[in-house]
Amino acid sequence: MIKNKELKALENSTIELSVTIEKDSVKKEYDKLLKEYAKSAQIKGFRKGKVPPTVLERKFSDSIKTEAGFNLIEKSLEEILKDVEKKPLPYYTPKLKNEENFSVDMDKDLEFAVTYETYPDITLGQYKGIEIEAPEVELTQEDEERELKRYQEQNAVVSEEKDGTVKKDNVVTINYSEIGENGEIIEGTKREDFTFTVGTGYNYYKIDDEIIGLKTDEEKIIEKKYGDDFEYKDLAGRNIKIKVKVTSIKSKQLPAIDDELAQDINEKYKTLDDLKKDIKERQNGMIETKLKTLKQQRILGKIIEASQLEVPPSMVENELDHSWNNFLYQFGGSEQKVLQLLEIQKKTKNDLLEEWKPSAIKSVKGQLIINKIVNEEKIEVSDEETADEIKKQALQSGMAEDDFKKYVDENNMTEYVKHSIRERKAYDMLVENGVIKKGEKINFLAFISLNS
């Protein structure tokens, strides 16, 4: 069937596969389809299954030829790609070149070409003995007090103030929109039932001070000039009119920070000291976890810089899709709501994806390099390690161990679990073999906010 095949490497880990199929195979596939359709075709004037092939050819020859051609493409690709070294990415379907002009000539060999993306060739740079700096994190009394204040806020008693006016620290609900010179609402800026605490600045237009003194159901038109360096570029340097209506004012009564508050938070705390001890342990745990991740990221970043590889575009697209879905999850999973919020900021989904693209490329490079290191170091995972990992994940999920193991088996996730263990071992090996120097001293809050 296959007369000739040729593979050619293109840019961005793309392969072009050119194939020639003998014309006899084309005729054979065409005749096979013709017989199958003759058995099932229903054409006026003929009983089902009694349509002469000549009639079918006269009416449907071109479409049957095209179908025969596509069938042969599919069969030949299945045969060829089974043996080639550079296979398509698991989720990537080869694309037929010039598909819109595809046709079949029964008197000639069938020639076609497809392109597909494959795993890239990777030239690893140095990955052992990588030198990085890791910050020294200072945990202070202020960090403990901030956490206690958060618990205090969470346990505050909130009550409606029907006859009061907006004051700092009130929880208010407002409706707002931008308005033009004629007083009309500017499309895409209207928002209803937006709730925030006055004085926190957790609102797009930063109108905390401007609504102080307003009563429930009172409206106000705020004219505000934003500086050129304002944090939201869409507002920077502009004069804006915002129509605001206060629909609810609530005040908070904060509890005392004492043993009673600790007991209200969780029955495991008997005293305030118990709560403080737990806060310190959790904060130290966060530092340890973050430091480990930071070291891994910084070492991997240097390996990426020292290595050579081309990232397949489809892998970047998959990474961006994953980031977008995570972004939606953080906002409650409503894509429509997220798109509306972006519209208010004069942005689109594509704008956001373009902003994320450099990080996505770096992330994909990191995944590919870690997999390469796993192979280079021949990192293996024992059945015992896999069983321990499944037990650990079952505990984290809250499922019974047997139920979780059944779930893993039924969804063919055992290899995925092993893969995650191999990656973890590779990261641990990089840190163990790295040269970690003491970096700058940094406070807890700034450290937790670090990206890399």
C-alpha cells in the first residue's frame, strides 16, 4: 500500500511526513466502498441493496473517491507512526496539508503530506552543582499579631445599620457604574451588589474615602482624577465619573483576642497560647514548604537557561488552557462573570493569555527538562513507594484508602502517581546537588508573596 514515505524536521518541534500510496490500493479502497454503499443505498427507482454500482458512481463518484482517500490516509498514518522515532504528541492530531484542495485521481498514486508536533530534542545544560541564593526569612511578633487579627475579623459580629452613615471599617454593599458627560451609563461598567470593607481599598475605583458619610439608599456621583502611575492602567491619567448607590451598611464588633476567641476558633485550643503556638508552627511550615519550592524553581530556571530546546506550540496552548481553567476556578467557575470583569478593565481573554504566555513557555520547558533529567538519571519508583504515595493522597482527600486505591485503579492513574514521584525525586536530587547560598533577609509576608 505505502509506496514511499519521508519525514522532515521543521521548526518548533514540528515534523512533516510525506506519503505516497500506490494507485492500486486507491482503486481497491474505492471498489470496497462502492460495494458497501451498493448494499445499503436507497435511491428512487431501486430497491434497497439493489442499486447498480454504475448508478452510484454516476451520482457519487467524487465523494466516494474523497472518502477512499481519507480512509487510506488514516490507515497509512496508523501504520507509519507506529514505527517512527518521532511520534506525534499524545493529544495532537496530524494536520493534512492543503486539505481544502485534497482530491483523488484514480489513475495516479495518492500523494499527501501531514504535519504534527512531537516531543522536542533537548540538549541539557549543567544540572548538578547549580549555585543559587535562598533568602533568610524572619518571623516576627508582627506576623503572629496579623494572624490573630485575621481570626478576630473572621469572628466579628456583623450587624445592619439602617439609619447610620458609612464609616471606615464598615462593610458596605454598593451599586456603581461609570457615566459619561451626558449622564448615561458607559456600557460594560455597571456592577451591582458589590461588597467590601471601607478602608481596605478592595474596589476597582478606590472610592473608600468618597463614600464615607453616605446613608443607605443614598446616591452620589464621584468625580475622580487618577494619576499616571495608578495601579490599573485603564484608569491611569484619566478623569472618571462614577455613579454610586449605597444599598447596605454593616458594622463589625470585634471580639477580644483571648482564651475565649481561641476556643471559638477550634475546640482543640484551650488557651490563647495554644492558638499562638499553632500559628507559629503553621507559619514555619509555610516557610519551609515555600523555601523548598523556591530553591527548586531557581535551580530549574538556571537549567532552562543553560539548555537548548524548542517548545511545541500545542504544549504552550495546553498550559494556557490549564491556567485559564484554574483562573476560572478561583472565581467560582463562571466564565461569563470573569469575562465581564475583564471587560470592565478593558481587557479580553486573549489579552490575559498573551500576558501569561512567557510563564507558560517557561513552565512547559521546565516540565520537559525534568522529564529529561528523570530519564538521564534513570530515576525509578518502587511498588512500595507507589503504595505509600496512594495512602498519603487518600489521607489528604479524606477518602478511605481502599476506596481511593480503587479510584486510582479504575481511572488508570497508577502511572500518573509514579510519574509524580519520579518528578519529586528529580527535584530533590537537584536541590541536594545544588550550592545554596544565603541571600537577603526578608520578612514573612514579602517572602510568601514571592513568585520565584
